[in-house]
Amino acid sequence: MRIDRKTTLTAALLVLGWAAVSVDGGPGVRAASTSGQVSDTHVFDEVAPGVYFAAGTGALNVASNAMVVVNEEDVVVVDSHITPDAARALIQSVKAVSAKPIRYLINSHFHFDHAHGNQAFPEGVEIIGHEYTRERLLGNVLDEPTYRVIGSPPAQRKIIAALESQLDGATGKARESLQLRIAALERHVKALGEVRPTPPTITLKHKMTLFRGSREIRILHLGRAHTGGDVVVYLPAEKILFTGDLFYDGPPYLGDSFPEEFVAALERLKAIEFETIVPGHGPLVRDPRKIGVRQDYIRRYRSEVSALRKQGLSAEEAAARLSFAGFGHYPGLESRNRGTVGLEIRRMYQELEGKRVSAR
Ligand SMILES: [Zn+2]
């Protein structure tokens, strides 16, 4: 995880909490490591027999991690990346570790960087997600603020322009790396044109368990948190937990969140007996104390925003004024994109004002 990259670039690339749309070293992307590389596009780390942590190599913008679970008769995939283009590369990469058919795709939540590859999975693959995830993906997600500000083609073109403006001063390897990133992002923008949000075909409200041969796969909703319908995928025998954006080692995107309930959901996450977390972004996590760091970050953020509101500032003014300087939870917070911060603060204002936020 690169936390020392140039500030301007970080600001441009920070998306749903992390640098999920970066193409060279942001979470979900592991250009530096070739161990476990199964294709040009993917590295698969086998975290238990038949259970793979799937991340991108940087050749293609996949934007988020996936998990691949190979069972006796079939394969279960968790999360579908950011575009059908990225999902097709994931499906192709799965063939390098198993000839068995993919039977289920599970969506951790509705956000574009985890679910906009859904349509690439072949007919017959059932998509499992929370009922809220289905509701949102049936709605007009391509017109909503999170996608418009962060994921849309115009937002991505701004990032390309920022990278291009750095080309002039860059030479040698740095220039080469910039060019590769620009090429991957240009392919990404083209791929965005193909996206047709595709909802789960099977939904759950609280809990569902798949028994695939001897494999037990639990899908659990721990309460509203990063969105209204996050689920985690828990393998109790292997003590592996896929957490999507409910938890990874970095600041969460809060623009579609339920901040107060988020802290409580993380408390429930702590109670699950796990050894390895496969997060939605970034590297594997084995230290459970990091969940507490995320809780502290959300509490601190809420209390700062609440104080600014009490001073009479509008959400927009608060977004310009808020300083992350004293937070100390994660490095690089000061350079977070202010457009993204604005979406988060608007959301917290809604919560503080007691507006009904249940539907969105
Ligand atoms: Zn998300």
C-alpha cells in the first residue's frame, strides 16, 4: 500500500476510501509481487486450501479485491471488480486454478468498484447479495453522487489529466510507469461505457449459508455500516473472513454510510472468530486491533463534524474546514479528495439532523 505517493496524485486517486481506482500499487493492486501470479491481470494468494485472495497486478484497473473459493464441485467468487472488462479477466484467471464451473457470485455491497463486473458472469451463475444491494443496483446508481463524483468517466478523465500533467517532468522509469497507468485508465474509461448495473438474483436479510461439498460458506449482514446492505463472507472451518469495505486497513468511504451503526457493526465483526481477513482493498489483515482503529476513526470524524455543525457551518463549509491533522489513525488523510470528503460530511449532517436516511 503506497501512502507516500505525491500528494496531488493521492488526492486525485483516492476514491472509495482508498486508492481503489489507482492502477499501480493502490489496494486491490499488487504490481510489486509476482508470487501467486496466475495471469497478466491477477495474483491469487492461496490463504487456505482452495481459498484464494485475488488481487490485480496493475495491468488492468480491477479496483478492488476478490475472493475465490474452490469447492468439491464448483467455485464461489466474492465480488466482481469495477467493470465487466475486469470481471472477465477475473473469470479467466480463475481457470488457472480450477476447471470447475463458477456457480455463485457474492456481492459484498452495491458500490461500483465491487459490483459493476456482475454482468460478465455467465448465465446460470446466481448472484447473492443483501436485499438492499439488489434494491440499489436496480435503481439509478450511475446517476448518484458517489458514482458521479468518484467513479464516472468524467471523474476518471480528471485523473488521467492529472497524470498527463505529470508526464512532462517525468523521465525514465517514472515516466514509463505513468504511461502504463494512463493506458490502463484509458482502457478503464472505455470499459465504463459497457456497464449495466446487474443486481443479485438471490437476496438475504440477515444470514445465509452455502454448503458446497464439505465447504461451509456463511454470508452475514452485521447491520448497516459502509452501506445499508454490507455482507461479510465467513468460512468457519478455515477462519477466513472476506469483509468488503466494511473493513480494510485504511479510511472507509462514508458517503453512503450509516456512521453510528457502522461502529456497532464493527463491534459485531470483532466477535467473529477469524484468523485472516481478506479485505475489499489492500493487503490481508491478521491483527484484529485494526478493527478498533477503524472504529476510533469513525467516532473521531463524527465528533469533529458534529462540532463544525454546532458552529453553524453548512456541510460544504465544514468540508472545506475539516482538518484531519490530529486524527493519527491513518497516514495521508490530509490529502483526501475534498469532493469525497464533502459527500461524507453531507451524509453525517443528514444523520445528525435525524433525516430519514434508510433508503439511501
Ligand atoms: Zn464501498
